[in-house]
Amino acid sequence: MKAVAALIVALTAAVSASPVLSERGDQCDAIVQECNAKQTECQAQHPYIECPVDVSRFCPCYHVAKECIKDAGCQ
């Protein structure tokens, strides 16, 4: 009986949390757009630096969007 009660509580929590997850997804979409804009701005500030694909990870703006998204908690 306790297992059934625990299952019901878990299902109720999952269903009630889904709007929160949806809202978080909407927030993350906006955050991703903002972070991509930061990376574009960074690239505009460093137009003289050419970043070939094979060494792009060493360029000053390569990780800007990734770190911004990670810091916001939106993997």
C-alpha cells in the first residue's frame, strides 16, 4: 500500500511540475538567443582575428555562448 501511495505522490509531482519545466524551456530559449547575441557582439569586437575551423577553440569568442548558456543553467 505504501508503494502505491508513493507512486501516486510521484506521479502527481511530475504532472504538476510539467508547466514549470515548460516555462523553464521558454526561458532557456530566450537565454540561448541572448547568449548567441553576446558571441556575435564579441566577434564584432575582434574582427581582425581570423579563426580557422581547426583552431577555432583557441579564439577569444569561441566559448562565449557555451559558457553563457551553461552559467544560466540551460544545457
